[in-house]
Amino acid sequence: MNAVTELLQSHRSIRKFTDEKLSAALIEEIMLSGQAAATSSNVQAVSVIQVNDPEARQQLAEYAGGQPYVASAGAFFVFCADLNRPAQACEMQGGDFASGMTEQFLIASIDVALFAQNCVVAAQSHGLGICYIGGLRNKPAEVSTLLKLPHNVYPVFGLCLGFPDQNPEVKPRMPLSSVLMQDQYKQDSHVDNINTYDETVREYYRTRTGGKKDSSWSEEMKKLIGKESRPHMREFLASKGFTLR
Amino acid sequence: MNAVTELLQSHRSIRKFTDEKLSAALIEEIMLSGQAAATSSNVQAVSVIQVNDPEARQQLAEYAGGQPYVASAGAFFVFCADLNRPAQACEMQGGDFASGMTEQFLIASIDVALFAQNCVVAAQSHGLGICYIGGLRNKPAEVSTLLKLPHNVYPVFGLCLGFPDQNPEVKPRMPLSSVLMQDQYKQDSHVDNINTYDETVREYYRTRTGGKKDSSWSEEMKKLIGKESRPHMREFLASKGFTLR
């Protein structure tokens, strides 16, 4: 490993931050690192709203299902998939934006994720902690109203950045042999790998919670995907002009 | 800037590689760095198929619309959104996978992008060049058949990794002021920013092609989103169990 892969492999989410704010120069450096990520056909379908207003931060913390670090982190950003800007460019050239394509939704969402992950790595390289906030998708319409997001823009996730005031363990991952395959998809070993990983996860939770949480990965997956996930998302996205066709 | 943000900000796609292969240890380090990225509720909805077979590589290069570096790069990977593995875990616990949710499609696709971008940074930190291959989505059903992808798995993009045999310029991005906003979405300055960026992009193409390519960002956007993008994607995704509801 080198210093960069050590940094990447030491990632864990931080949910408790000191009061220290981030300088404007540091935020700019992080955002320029985000912009430098690959983007599909240079569409750059990303806008980032930095939320500074304390009441708005509190509101977003509640929308996210009660995550207080959304309000308390040194800085908080909402990463948006933005087809409004390229649509405007298209129209400036006399074109008609062929809106609503599922492919465009996918391209914009991936652009956002690549951009954000570069921001995360840049932030962590400066000793900051991070936490992605997918919970904003609990209330995507309300988030959109609060941030005045126009049509063809939707909030993909939030991101807390700040100086860490905790030092949690790295969460163990699935065995790599279950994830990296050669030439063709192989699922023969999934059950064995899940069984192995279940014990790893159970031990991780036991240690981290002093025995209070006793659960395996497959138990967590049953809770997570054994029921409907945010069933409002399809209609919300359609209302913003995404995934209509 | 520090060494990491310098690395991030020096990204450009590489489309010409030397013959040098990647060692198994290097690939493992890159993939472990990918696995370490954040994942929504630890669902780890990512599988990566490394394609070694020369005929399959050639076939994928053609599916991608004729991109020869898919066949010639030191290594080639297809990054797949994988809800098959968590579904299997859910069923091992007696649960029923609530399949087809748009939210799950989004979560899995973002998981893939975060994982892949960490792989990209890890690879570049070792001097490798990279190129994302969204063009696999020209023929997603054919790619899925070739790689024997099961239901609830789809190919998001490919990734070429290899030692660079070219040294292209970094492509300039949109002014940051157009991308990073404070508290609320602001589109007042979009037109000015697009006009400024149009000239930057025109100059970049002129320089890079010795005057052969004379185009602006907004002209490129008109070509890109002024027509339907991969209209087969919605039906393809549905056939794999994604975005049904």
C-alpha cells in the first residue's frame, strides 16, 4: 500500500464533529477536487448546495430522520443531480432538451457520486471526517422546496464534513472473493461468503456496542430490503423530470 | 493543495496504454480500496467482473461503440450494480426481497460509482491511467449475456486500467461558481458561466486537435441531450428487475 490507498482503506463515517469550521480555501480545494472527477461526455451534471443557515440545517437534520450531525458538522452540502444547466446550454444553441430519459437520470446520478467521492477523499486527506446522508431522500420534495431546486434537478444525498470528535473502527467488508469475479458472474460461493461475513459483522457490532447490538449482515439485509425502500422516490423523480421514459 | 488533492485534480482519461499488465497484488490493493468506500446501509451492492478473455474484451470493445482500449488496456473491469447478493442474504433469513424499487436502483448505482471512484484514485496513485466506459450501456443486454449476469444485477460501466502511453491535458471544468451554491439553488449566473466556459472549451479542443475540432460546451450539450439518450435503458433495466416501481 501507499499513503493514498492507506487513506482510502481507513475510511469510516464520522458522526461527531468538533466546532471547528472549514476555511473557504479548504472548501474550494475540496470542491475543485470533486469537479476533477470523470464526468460522462463532460456533461458535469452536478450542483452542490452548501447549507449554512442554522435553521435550514436543523430542518434538513429532521428530514434525514433525525441525524443531528447534519446540523452540527463543520460544513454541510447537498449534492444534486443537475440536468438544468446542460439543458440551458442545449437551448442556448437552439436545441430541445430530450428530457426524462432514464439513461440521463443514471448519468447525472453517477456524475454526482464520482464528484462527491473525490470530495470525500480530498477532505479525508486533510484530516476531515465525512458522513454521507442518504436520509435526505426520506423527504426529497421537502428538501427540494427548501433549497429551491428547479425542474431537472434533484437532491441525491447530503454530505457532512468536519473535524472528527470520535475515532470509530473501520467497518469490515464482504470478502473480496465474493465481489471480484473473473470473466463471468459466479454466485456459487455467495452463501459461504455471506455466512463468513455474517460472523464478522456480528463480532464487529458486539465489540462496537459492548454487546448491545447482536446482528449479522444477512439479518440487516432482511430488515433493509425485505421491505419497500422509499416508495415515494419514483413519483418524486418523475415530478422533477427524471425517469419518465 | 496536498499530494492527494494534486493527484485528484490531475485526472484525465487515458485511452492509450503500454502492454504492461497489472500484478494480482496491485489489482487486489485497488479493489480493497474500492470496497472501503461508503456504501448505503452497508448493502455493498457492487460486483466487479474482471474480463481477461481476449475475445470477450474484443466483443466488449465493439459493444462500447468501437473503443479499442477496452481490449488493449492492462486490465478491464465491468462494474455491476448487484442486488442479487443482498437478496440472497435476505432470503437466507426467511425474508422476501421487495424488488424493483427505484430507490434500490439508485442506491446500488451510487454504491458502484463510489466504489469505482475509489478504485480510480487508488490506481492513479500508483501511476496508472484510467478510462470509464459508459459505452457498455449501448448494449447492456448483450454485455449481461456475455458476463452471465443474473437477475437483479446490471452492468453500470466499464473501467480500463493500465500504464499510460500518452499524456493528454487535463480537461477544464465549468467555473466553480456555477456549481457550488450557498443555501439555495441560483441559476441567474448560468448563462454567463456557460458563455465563459464555452470559450474555454473551444480553446481546449482547438489546442488539443491542432484546430481540427472547433466546438463549445453548449454545442456539445446540444448534440448530447438534444436527442434521446440510450432509449433502450428503461426497458433493459426493467428486464433485470430494476426501476419497476
